[in-house]
Amino acid sequence: MLQLPAYAAQCEERVHAPGVTEEQIRDRFMSTDIRREPMSLKAYIESVIPALMNDSTAVSCSRQIGHMTGSLPHYMPPLAELVTAMQQNVVKTETAKAATFLEKQVVACLHRLIFKCDAAFYDTLLRDTETLSGMVTSGGTTANIIGLWIARNGALGPDLAGGFAGVEQAGLLAAALHYGYRGAVIVGSALMHYSLKKAADLLGIGVQGLVPIPYDEHFRVNVDELERKVLECKSKNVCVLAIVGIAGATETGSVDDLQALAAVARRHSVHFHVDAAWGGPCLFSKAMAPTLVGIESADTVTIDGHKQLFMPMGCGMLMLRDPNKVRLVAKTASYIIRKGSNDLGRFTLEGSRPGNAFYMHANLACLGSIGYERLMDRSARICRYMAKVLHSTQEFEVMLKPMMNILLYRYLPMPVREKLRGANPSYHGLSDAEWEEIDQANISLQERQKADGKTFVSRTTVYSPRCRRSIVALRVVIGNPLTEEADIDQVISEQLRITSGESSDLTHSDSSGQLHWRALHDSQQDKCGRHYWERMSSNAKLFFLEDSAGF
Amino acid sequence: MLQLPAYAAQCEERVHAPGVTEEQIRDRFMSTDIRREPMSLKAYIESVIPALMNDSTAVSCSRQIGHMTGSLPHYMPPLAELVTAMQQNVVKTETAKAATFLEKQVVACLHRLIFKCDAAFYDTLLRDTETLSGMVTSGGTTANIIGLWIARNGALGPDLAGGFAGVEQAGLLAAALHYGYRGAVIVGSALMHYSLKKAADLLGIGVQGLVPIPYDEHFRVNVDELERKVLECKSKNVCVLAIVGIAGATETGSVDDLQALAAVARRHSVHFHVDAAWGGPCLFSKAMAPTLVGIESADTVTIDGHKQLFMPMGCGMLMLRDPNKVRLVAKTASYIIRKGSNDLGRFTLEGSRPGNAFYMHANLACLGSIGYERLMDRSARICRYMAKVLHSTQEFEVMLKPMMNILLYRYLPMPVREKLRGANPSYHGLSDAEWEEIDQANISLQERQKADGKTFVSRTTVYSPRCRRSIVALRVVIGNPLTEEADIDQVISEQLRITSGESSDLTHSDSSGQLHWRALHDSQQDKCGRHYWERMSSNAKLFFLEDSAGF
């Protein structure tokens, strides 16, 4: 118990404890004996919890800018305690009398944010037991699976006149036979999240049924090529189950031309699914919403709650433009989910589920749309700042102009740097060995930075249309409202230190002030997001250890 | 904030507030306006939270014995606060440096409980990055889906010599073509949980691909008929993807003859999946474990964490006897889940996930196997008590001898009661109108009892082999360690009051003392479970409102 505050303090100082390998941690979790006699709670707290926490990742550290997991509003942990104590199960109103309707309301609010239907639509929707405008899921992967499940069951639906019960009842083989299809595919950018592979496998079309379409230099899918692929499939009697558009690609933050994709989908009567797991909340921002135009034409949309909606880990959402389509996947059971009831369980992939919509309900109230807007605008600003700083250096190359708040860049070692930074920079002059050298330099840099534990960016291997090959790149996600310009300076400073072979001289927040890009720091920017979040953030303290008077 | 303690107190007195309809609650959650300006947290707590909580279901009320959702150990809500504050994401070690290994350990502990492999097995397992003995999921539905996904991908796997990449890559149509199958099915008891329907649909074999086999008078699947169906499928070139055994049917608590099913699966080289979502934890009990013999031969097993493992809502587990089989569904992505890493995300259906294994880790330590054993034995004892009490009455008919802690019974209205309770009771003398009358009486009784809000049992429609027809029955699940004999007395007392047309005279815990079955109450029974849980239970207080000194 005594160590807990120490853990909380560490969040501020480092991403994780350095010098502890995964193997060393693994060795602490090797026993598979289940003890017979209970351990006292006190002993458990004193012995187990600190050992676990001290080597956890401080995901909310403001210099952990490599993953989509950041900090939460300060009321989330106590709210999680409340949700757990209430133990509502939204599979059925009998175990979630009020939480059921709260979930329907929250989902409808987000439906309105995306699809902007009129008041009458929502009034009817929320009184109707046979439709749903969306559902809360355990995450974005589940939401993507459900979106494509709905797409498949819609594309290969019942043909009552023809005596076919639909793929939902009769399966894929019968569906292909009935409709004369030789196969079925899902098409979308080669940057589609790997959860789409899971979906394609699960849904029975195989990973090869997920057809990746090339993207352009801005990492947006080539819509013409996508349409050609759709036409080619049709000509071969291959059913196109869905077109997937990306609103915030995991690796690049790029957003496909959703309007153009929607038009293709409409022309060919194909289901249009938008994976807005990361980017969906940009709709709250007047500045960023135009990037997502076309999302309102999607049939289904994935938005992650535990990313930029700032819900705790384990919250996703799948939204349906047409709430009737939820019936394409509905199931009933006589003992639990009767037709005509308000029970959510008959429409959701998951059965027993916690009342996670409560977190979103609290955020909608306590952040408000203006809070979300400021948070979105703020992280985009920090991302632009980082791109600007990197671009001003000789050492780094920014791989694309960020569309939202994800940045892809790489370190250029000497002498490659000189070749690419000259008057007429060209990739063509690089030998295979030099390409390999750049990749290796970035792998070494990222691994070293990760091992040091003070700052963190992630790493990926991605095809670059400009480089005309797959490259290793560093990836930054600005999702944590605690991250500010000074943190960015430190991350870059740390990378320069590592690549220059210097030993660590990072002495926290003031060291970066001397760096040459300091002048770029616009201290006049709106700091509202940061200040707001500091008041709201959970990363500095663990509330159940304190008196609750402040809550 | 002031109302919160009031809510907590209500848990003890009622299941939910009476006289409030679902429509009335719905009307409170109709607005889809997202407010622009944030509400203060104080205002939110004071206005929204009580309104939500006052009409929630007190699932942990000791007289709510109708669903599988009960009370939790008292340390669960604060632990949930900690898990939320830590915000680990076990998709990847970079966001869950220690929690990843904790999950692998906890899952291996449960693997050992089921499959009892030797120490060397677990030592190798926990060092290996390319296998997994199981995974934590968002619930039992997801676990069942994963189990059957593994089954399907194994049955229709790659045939490298034949140039076939497997269903995982090439899809179901290509698999059927390659292997010459006309279809694919999953066979199991007609009592299979409705999540299996979802799995069959998702996996592309359609709901009709889920073949329900009749069960006997004890509600256990007819193994001979099941084997005949397997043979029939084989003779028709239909691939049997899996045989499903049930360990604790949702409606009846019955356990299939898992040993016999395992033998059938072995004889025909079919994947054997056991749905032990409810019943799995009976393995902790020396008295009950023999019921589950054969489970150790399963290829995959579903166990729900949020049922009898007393984890918070949203926790399931899928266990694999052979940890290598996890590769049948593995997926990778260059930016996040690299081959050879310890990242759990490449093997799990879900991507970003919370560190829910922590809850199980705490329970294994703080309840111990003896704690689980006592809790299992205790609930089975209460269930037998209820069956005995009901059987001793004229008014009720117990539909099967409970195998664990789920009870199925029904009320018999007059004059049907006399016909069935005579010297030679027989269902054959009943007319269709009389069958209908019994059903209607049970529907009315359950609805009235539910509306009153003081006590709760659930209701189902299930085929009864003894009645040779589908009947409406009342369903009781004894899963809450707070439920004791006096609560059972009150539930039955309330039902008798309702059916006799009396007005409510239930004045809490002492009224039941006068009932005629009071003599059956064995007050000498081991109360350890109850006392243990009272110390541990969360339902009496919401911890974040209190000083944490006691934690």
C-alpha cells in the first residue's frame, strides 16, 4: 500500500522502469500453483500490487507518444469503481433497468454527431424496441467485426421468393450457390487495421478475401483503383460485401476520401463501412470535421471509446446509419432475450456486458462538445508542432503531412542524410544497402529509446509510395492531453542524444529549452486543453487511496 | 452525492424500485443533444448519478436469484478503480509491460485447474512467445466464438501438399471445394447457449449449421443421437467442425456427459469444445468436480470470469488444451504485433483490451481455492434446499433434480395441481387448454413478482422431455454468496402470496419464519461461505465514498 503513491509519481517521470527486461518480469509470473488458503488482502496489496505496478507501463506519461493509449479524465477511475459496484449487465433490462436506456441514449447522441438525422428520427428510434442506432462493444476490433457481419448478412440476405433463408441462417456455401457467386470480398485501403483481417477470417471469406487497394503519397486510398477492383469482382461474379474507408489510419492518421468512397459504394450498391476508431471524435472539431466529410453516408461506423473519446480501456462502438439493419445479426433465446423486449442482448455480438456507456455519458456531460473540440484541436496542434520541428532539423524526415494527430517520420543517418537533403534530393540514388541502413538506424533508435524508458515513440514498417518501397518509420500518436510542446522537445532531444552517441543528459522539463528549435514553440497557443485536463486527469493520483471529499 | 448511500441501502431491501416502468425510465433518456458547455462534476454527480442508480437493478440483492449476475468481493470496485487508473492495454507489452505476463500466468493457473498438465508443461508454456494456453475475453460469448473459430480453422486447415492455404486465408468456399465438403456443422445439445448461434452465423456456416441434438429427462444431451448425427454428416460429406459439450446449461444447470462426448470427438477426430461458462468453477469443489469429468479432454473450454469466478462484468476466458492451436487464428501487423514478441494481441480476437486478468489474480490470491470451493458448495447447498422446499409444497413442480446451482420449476394452478399431484400423476390427462393455463399462470406470476421488485426469479420456455412439449418455467440461479435459506423462503413466500391473491405482507427477514417449510431449514449447515462473503462483499457500500483506511 505504501508503494502506490510512488507509482503514481513515476508516471510523471518515465514511461516505464528502465533496465528491466520482459524476461525478468515474466520470471516473476511463472508459478501456476493456485494457493489453497486465502492470502489476506493487506498482504496482497503490499506484496503483489506494487510489484505489478512498478513495472507497468505509465501509458499516461506525457512523453509516451507512441500508442493510442493515454490519460483519462480524473473522474474515470472512481466512476469505474461505481460501475463495478453496480455490476449492471446490459444484456437484459432485468439486470440493467436504467443502464439499458442510458446506453441507447448515449449511442444515439453519437449517431446524431455522425449522421445528423432530425429530431423525429431520434424520437422514434429511442421508443423502438426492434432497432438500434448502434452498440457499445469491448473495442474497435469487435465493432469492425460487427460492421462487416452486418454487411455480409445484408449482401447475402434472404431471398424469400427464391426459397433462400439468407447467409445468416443458411451459411456462406448455400448463399454462394443461391446467388451464383464464386467468392466474396471486402475492399479497402492497404492501410486497413489488422482487425479487418480478423473479421475477414471470422466471417468465412478468409484473409485473402480482404482486398488491399494501394494508397497515394498522402496515404489515402486510390479511389479509382478501388472502383476498378469492385467492377472486376462484379465481372467475375465475386460479391463485394463491403467497401471500407479509413478515418484515421493507425499508422499514419490519414483519412480516405470518404465522400468519393461513399459515391462508389452507392453506385455499386455495396455496404460502406468506415473505420473511424481513431478519427471519429474529430467530428467534434469545427476545424477537423471537414476532413471526415462523407462519413455521414456510411452504413456502419466504428468509433473507439477508449481512444479519443477518453473512456477507459475496453470500450468501442459500432454505429448504424439505418437502425433497422441491426436485425441482420439479431438472435434471440427464450430464457433471456425475447422479441419485443428492450433487451440489448439480442442485437449485440457480445452477451453479458458491463454498463460502459456510463463513461461516455459522463464525458458528454462533463467535457461537453466544446471540451472534445478543444482536446482534438489541441492534439492536432501539437502534432503539427512536432512535424514542423522535425522538418526543421537535418536529422529527420517527415513521411507525410499529418492529417490529424498521428505522425510518421524517420531518422536519417549520415551519409544518407546528405544525399537526401541536398539541392535535388532523390531516393533513386540510394543503394539497397543504404535503404537497409536507414531502416536499421531507426530500429536501433526506437529500441534504445524504449529501453531507456524516459520517452517513447512506436515503430512500424509501412509501404511508402514516395519511396516506392516498405520502410521502417517512427510513429507518434498525440492522443494524451497531458502532452505538450515541451514533451515533444524532450522526445526529439532524446532521439538526437541517442543517435549522436551521447550519454543521457535529459534532466526533465528544462533541458529542452536550450534546443535549437525552441524558437518554434508558440507559447501564445491556447493552453486551455492542457489546463482543463490537468484538473481532470487521473494520472497523478490513485483516488481510492485518498479521502473522497474532493470528488 | 448525497443520494449514493441511499442507493446502497436499497440493494439490501429490493431488487429494483417498484412501480417504475421501463417506458418511464426510457423517457428520461430521450434527449440526443450533446451539451456544448461542460457540466460541473458536482452537478453531474448530484443530478444524473442518483437518477440513474435509483432505477438500476440491485443485481447483488440476495433475493435476486434469477440471473447469473450477483455480488462481488468487496475489493473488486477499488481494484477496478486501480485497473482504470493504470489503463494498461494488454494488446502489446509496450502498453502493458507487466500485465501481459500476469495475464499469461493467471490463464495458465486456470489451464492447470482444467487440464492438470505437469510442471514442465507450464514452465515451457510461460516462456514461449508463440503459444498461449488461453486468453481473457470480454465475456463468454466471445470465448465461445473463439473456441469454434479455432475449431473451424483447424478442421479446414492448410493442405500445403494440395496447394490449399486453409480456410483462415482462403475462406469457406475454397475450403469446401478443396476438401470436397458439401457443408459444415457444429453439433451439440439443443440446450446450447444462444451465443453458439452467433458463432455459427459469424463463422459462415449459418444458424442452420448449428445442429441441436435432443436431451434426456435430466437435460443432458443424448450422446448416441449425437454420434449418429456425426456419422450421418460424415456420410453426406458434411464437415463436423466441432462437438459442443455443456457444463452448466444456462436454463437448467445440467452438465452433459463430457467423458462420453470426448470419446465421440476422439473417435471421429472432431474438435471438442466445452461451454463451461457457468459451471467451470465447480472444478474447485471436490464434491462437484466429478460432474465435470471429461472436460480435461476438451480442445477448448469457455469459462466466464464474471459469473462464478466473481470477476466484474465483462470478463470471460477461452482455454486451449493444446497451446499451439492458438496459431490457427493468429494475425500480425507490422506496426503493433510482431512475430516473436510477447504481445498478446496477435492471438486474441479482441485488440486493445484492459488488464482484466488482474481481477482473477486477486481472487486466486484472496479467495484461494478453498474460498472458491466453499462458495461453490454453498450455492449448490442452497439450490438443493430450494428444490427440497419446492418439492414439499403442493403448489410447485420441480422440473429436474439440479446438478449444480440452477433450478427449473413451475407453479401449478388449481385444478391442474390436483391432477398432477394425485396418486398416479400423469401429464397425459392434461388438455391443451390446461397446458396453456399452466404456462400463463407462470408468466403472470413471474411478471407480477418482477414488477413488485422485492424478489426476482427469471422465466424461460424450454422443451421438457418428461412433458414432451415446451413449457414455461421459472428459473433460479444461485450464484450470489449473499443468498441464503431465508432469502429462498422469502422468494417462495412471495410467489405463494401472489398466486393466492393476497396483498403484500412481506416485512423482510422475519416474515418467512412462519412459513410451513421452515422446519426444512438446516441451521446447522456450514455458513462459512456467507460469513466469508459478508466480509468480502461489495453490495453494502460504495467504497469511493468512504475513507479508504479499511481497504
